Amino acid sequence: MLYLNRHSIPFDCKLVEVDDWVHTMDESGVQLSIVFTDAIGAEFDRQVELFLKRHPGRFQVYCSLDLNDYDRPGFSERAVRELERC
């Protein structure tokens, strides 16, 4: 089983581009690609739909850490909650 570790931030990725990505993976013998989205919230959810729902088992999609309001009370709880949700 071959793995491809790919760092990417596919904010503008379209379905056809993901389909092409999978086609290239197939041609190259790559079974799994890891996508570091640098996304949280609704944008992360969109990318889960784009990669995981359309091509189950072909991608692992990782979220980012929301650093907004890092200096306010409750930051760690909010950050952990979002990481667990993702």
C-alpha cells in the first residue's frame, strides 16, 4: 500500500479537481492522500464533503487550530471542542 503525504490548502478546490487528483493517484498507485486543510468550522466541513464524502477511503483530512481569542478565558475549551468536532 502506497501513501502520499501532501500538504495542501485547497480552499479553491472544485469537485472536478478532486476527481482529477484521485485519477492521478490511481495512475500513480497511491491509495491514500493526506490533506492539511488549514481550515476550521464551516470551511473544514466543506472540505470534508469535497474529499471524504465523494471519495471515501482515499483521503485523510486534517483541520487547523482556531487561534482566535487565544488570550480570552475559555480558549482551550473552545479549541479542544472544535478539534474533537473535526
